Amino acid sequence: MALDLLIRKYFAVVVLAFLALAAYFQASGVTELVGAGLLTPAASGSLAQKYSPPPMPIPRSEPRSALPLIERNPFDSVTGNLIPKEPEVEAAPPGPDLSDPLSAPACDNVSALIVTESSDPEWSVAALMGSGEPHPRLRRTGDEVAGKKVVFIGYNPRDATPSVWLTGGGQLCQAQLFRVAGAPVAATPEPAPDPAPAASEAPAPSPRRGPAPLPPEIAAKIQKVSDTEFHVDRSVVDKILEDQAELMRSARIVPEQKDGKMVGVRLFGIRPDTLLGHLGLQNGDRLETINGYNMASPEKALEAYARLRTANGLSVKVNRRGSPVGIQYNIK
């Protein structure tokens, strides 16, 4: 009862005391809140670092490898190390000396019978005969003959002759068309001026230029039936294949393109008294097919040449001054 009377007597003082306590706690909370908002991250971090313990390092296990077991191979004492050894790379043999191809020595076992150079390397062909071969064969760049590889078909300005360069055994050699193998190139002395001819003396005729005329014994074996049909003795074909350089070396064969596509080969240097002239071909004819083989393809041209010796007849199609012309050869 005394406590109730005391509270009633001092009720206003008690209420004021509670209000003062509540105001104190509220002011303290606001102060902490404002301080936390104004505190910088650096300061917060420094405080965290100052009062927080350092992180404990996490131990990491090293990756394990079976390489020691593979190297030692404890399960097989015979085989031993199971790691395969790297293959030993043999040093490549030194290549041929290409510093001076014009001075390359002559090939001792390859002879050139026909050399035809074209602006298109695929159409540069040469009739080559290696030692042990009964007959010459047409070859192109990349073909092999007598253990050597054809690397270039062209002209040797130093020796003034068409030539074929071949590689074999790490050496470069050349098979020349006109120059005798091993013959030195001698300087040609300047001829002394001839005295003025007498008035009664006729000037000497100038030497013939271009292809040589066909020998009479071969021309007699070619019978002309018409402008587009001929009877040819088989010995003529054999003679052509055996002595191609002498009979056909002056004929020029130039691949011809139309609209970016190969359409055949154009023949130049043909005269009526030459071999091709006796066979009815004319200068400027464009050879298109032989027995159906398209002459626009180097592979087909070589195949037609390979079948020439055993063929019983040849059906040749040419384009002459823009018109197609067919020529038939009956081989007997």
C-alpha cells in the first residue's frame, strides 16, 4: 500500500524518468546509424583488417602423376620404359645446286629428241629417251625418266638450244636438243670481210630458213588420195617416232585459249615440202582432236601420242581459218 501511495505521489516524476531514458536510447541509436553511413569503405576495411583475424591458408594437394611408374614399369621387366621414344628424324640430303642452271652438266643417260616450250607450263613437253628405253616418250614437268625427274622444260640461251632440266641423286643436269653433250662452247671468230664480187659473179643464195624439207624416201611413202585423206606407210610412223628431232624440230606448237578455255593447239612453221605439209596440214591450223582425244588436254594429247605406234588409222580434226576440217590417215 505504501508503494502505491508513493507511485501516486510521484507519478509525474516516474513518467518523466521513463521519457528521459527512452530519449537517451533513441539518440544513441541515431548516432550509431549516422556514423555507420558516414564511415568510408577504406576506414571500414582498415577496421575489419585490424579487428578480424587473418584468413587461414587452405592447403592444396599437388597433382599426382603416373609418369614415374610408366618410366620404371615395375610390372614388366622385359619391356621396360613404356614412354614411346620420339622417332629420329634423318637429315634431308642436300638438294641440287640451282645457282647456275645454264651451266648444269649434260645428263649421261637421257637424250632429248623434241623440246616444245609453251607459256603454259602444262603444255611444255619434250620427247625424252632414257637408257634402256626402246623408244622416246613425251614427258612433262614432274615426270620421271631413267631415275631422274623433269623439273623444267625451256630454252638455254647460253648454249642456244632448247633444253630439259632434270634432277636425280641430288644433282641437276640437262638434256639438250642440239648441243653435243660435253662439247665446250667455243667463241665464234668474226669472219673476214669478203672481197667485192665481180660483176659477172652472181651472189650466193641465202641459206634456207625454217623446217627442212621431207626426205624423198619418206615422202614417197605418203600417198595423197584427196585433200582430206592420205595413205601412210607404217614405216613412216616408225621413222617419225625414231627421228622426231630431225623431222619436226622446227614446227611450233602453241596452245590456244578462247574465252579463258583451252580449245586446241595452233601449228606454225609448216611448209608444203615438210612432213606436216605432206600430211595435208597447213600453217596456222588449230589441231583439236586425234582419234577423239581432245588436244586441249595435255593428258589426252600424251595418250594419243602413246597410241600412235599401234594405230591403224588416224582421224584428225583441225580448225582452218575458222572452219572445221577433218583429215583421215590410213596406216598400212
